[in-house]
Amino acid sequence: MTKADGKTAAALLDTLALERIEVNLFRGAAPPNSGRRIFGGHVIAQALLAAYATVEDRLCHSIHCYFLRPGDPAIPILYEVDRARDGRAFVARRVTAIQHGEQIFNLAGSFQREEPGLDHQNDMPEGPAPEGLTTDADLKRALGVKLPPALREDIIRARPIEMRPVNPQDILNPQPMDGVNDIWMRAVDPLPDEIPANQAAIAYASDMAFMGTSMRPHGVNWQSSGLQHASLDHAVWFHRPTNFNEWHLYHQRSPSASGARGFNLGEIYSRDGRLVASTAQEGLMRYRPPVEV
């Protein structure tokens, strides 16, 4: 539930906190009420923070991730950091997330010393401001009584990121739509000014509603009967520092779906139009329509 419901979601950075158990080894946990599996954005953000804990005087400019197995929210996650390279300007880290003795996820990250350079960017897409849009939580909450009990609690549970979709898809009766999905986003609880904390929040939020973009042209969504879906890989490029306490527009589009995989690209803009991050993701999208009897 959100604060408006009389219940407070755990602050994002609190749920991402890591315990250092060796120089390059960290332990994290899934937040309470995580559902049946750990949200991918949570593991991305924790792995990024684990890498940051081994880096000095550098800022992350890119991460490239692979989801290997579903995360188990009932047990801790071990993050092992490999200090792949320490150069003058760039530092490279590899982070492996482990549960039940197996890799569930890995991340390769690159960190750079701040330096000036040439500067240009795409323009932010035009569209309505977030203040006039309905939150994703309210859209789902309105459908609560219409959902099967097993899905009801999962779909309306608290999220640390507030989302306001510009053109939401009907959850219960999805219809084919353009493969573009614009969502305003911001952190629910206050974030500190530090760049790593805001990058972790962006990394977390970058996985929210992303894979569903490639489903929109086909009139299906994550709860459609006959659809098997899972994130396969995920990448984020951090272009400019930002304050994720403020509204950001996440412009998502799906250029292609083929071979039971959906491909998505994203751009994250600050409210004043600065392109602060870009994203890419491919996900399993195996669809076998139910056979009518």
C-alpha cells in the first residue's frame, strides 16, 4: 500500500541496503511482500551498489546485466564483486548474485572519472504533465475486486516508485496498441543528493513496466493466459546526474519482437527535458494462445 492507504512502503534505499561480509562479498535481501520472485530491478540496483562499494572517485556510466534464474525472496542474496580493472579514467566491475549455490544474475559495470566533453541529446517527447494523470497504483486498485484473489494482493502491493502512465493499457482486457509507452516516474520516499543513490533508484525503476512495452502491439500483457514472460538481459547508460525525487519521463518503445523475445529501448528524461539515462532490454515473450473448446 502507499502512504495514502495508511501504510508506508519500505523506503527504497532501506530495501537495497547491503551487509559487507568480506572485502568483495556482500549480502542483501528482498523487501517484505516481494511476491513469488524477486523483482529484477531490485537485484540490478543492489548489484550496482555492491560494485560502487568497491569503487572510489568514479561514477557509473553503464551497466549490462543478465537474468539467469528467478530470485527467491525467502533467502538472502550474496553479491560477489570481481575488480576486473582499475584504470586511470575507467574502472570495470563484475558482480555475481548467488542464491542456493547458483548464479541468479550477473552485472558488468563501468565507472569513469568525471571529465568534460562534447554534449548533445534527443529532445524529450511532448505529452501531458504528470499532475493530470492517474497513478498506476490507483488504476490497479480500482480493478482490485475484479481480479482473482491470488492476483489481487500482488497487483496492488506497495511500490517504492510512483508511476503515472500517459496511455495505460487495459489490464483486464488488453487491446493492440502502439509499441510506445510513456510513464512519469519518481521515488516515493526522499533520496539523498548523492549520485550513486539516485542511479540505484533509476536502475530499479528502469525495469518497471519495461518488458510490457513489447506486448502492447499484440494485445497481451503479463497476466494474459498462455503467455510465458521473463527478463533476459538489461542495460542502462547513465548520461547526466539527476534528482530522482522529481518527476522523470520514461519514454519506452519496442522496435521488434521475434523468436519468442521482445526487445525494448528506453529514454529517461528529467522534468526540465535533460536526457539522464538510456535503457535496453530483451525479454522472453513465449505466447501460446489458449485453445478454444
